Amino acid sequence: MDLDIKKLKQLESSFLSIYPDGFQHPQLKEIGKKMKSEQMFLLAEESFTKEKFEEPSELVKAMVKIITRSPLISLFEKPKLRDYVESLSKKDKETLSNGLYEFFYGKEELGFNLQLDVLHKGKLAKWSIMTVCPTYFRPKKEIFVKPTTTKDILAYFQIPDLEYKPTPSYEFYKKYRTWINKMKTHADSSLSPSNAAFSGFLMMSLGKK
């Protein structure tokens, strides 16, 4: 998976000329407060400890709480998700909870697909909903897949073996996550206090092009 370091450095140079301290710049710190990043990281850390998964119905409530509080999720999707999860059978709630557990603590691909199956039935199998909890729980490893930003990033860097599709898939997620984490190592550390912030840097930079 080749990286175009030159293109990355061009974006980095332009961004740091405006925000010399990266995400420590006062203007970006203010945006960070509005995004409630630190609060959401803490909430996810508290909500998804191993023992919390012993009560699937409570776990999915916590999952919904995080998704509906997140500024990364559209206001339109939040009530739909809340109503759908509330309407789920006990078995489906257990499947959703098990999916998140496997993703965090067991077999990632199995966990991803278990969640996908449950959300698909409610027409809520969307990248943003699928990836927001992992983004908050493991902010330096997992990635938030926002369709427009992802497509812009893939187009700019011309990544040959990655093709974005609207329906979430573990194969794409795993490859894109590897690529983002690899690219991050070639950028100034001030641009990646979290993977969501790093994607934000790319989004803001590409928006100026």
C-alpha cells in the first residue's frame, strides 16, 4: 500500500502555516471543545469495559447514548437509531452487544459483521454509525469513516487498492485503517492527537483545494 508522502507533506506544510501548533492552536482547541472529543473518549472508556458487556440491554443503551451524543452523527440519524434499537428483540440486542464485544476484545471481523447484520435490518448500516463507537473507544487506533471525507482522501492520494462503497465492509475498514495509521506516522505529531483529528486535518486541508 504505497503512500504519496510528497502530497501529504504539501498538505501538512499548508496547514501548519495557518495553525503552527497543529491541534494545540487556540482556534482548533476551540473546535475540539465543540466536538466534545475528550468527553466522548472518557464516556466510551467507561461504557465499554469488559464487565459492562455482561448486561447486553444496558450495553446497547450505552452504545446508543454515545452515538446520539456524538457531534459526528447527523441529527437526522439519531432518533432513527434510538427508536430502532429500543424496538429490537432481546436476541438482537444481545447480537449487537456481542458484535461490539468481539470487535473490541475478540474476533474483529466477526464483531463488525454481527453489528452490520443487526443495523442492516433497520436500514442503519451506515459507516458513521458503525465506526463512531470504536473511534471514541480507541482514538489512536480506530477510524471514523465519514463518506465525503473518505472519498476526498482516496481521490487525492489515489490509493489503488481501496474503493469506497456506501455499504460498510470489514475488508475496507481494515485496509483504510491500516493506511490512515501508516500515513499518520509520516506527519507531524501535532496533527494526530487522535485519528479523528488527523482525518479532520485532511478534511480541512482538502476543503481548501
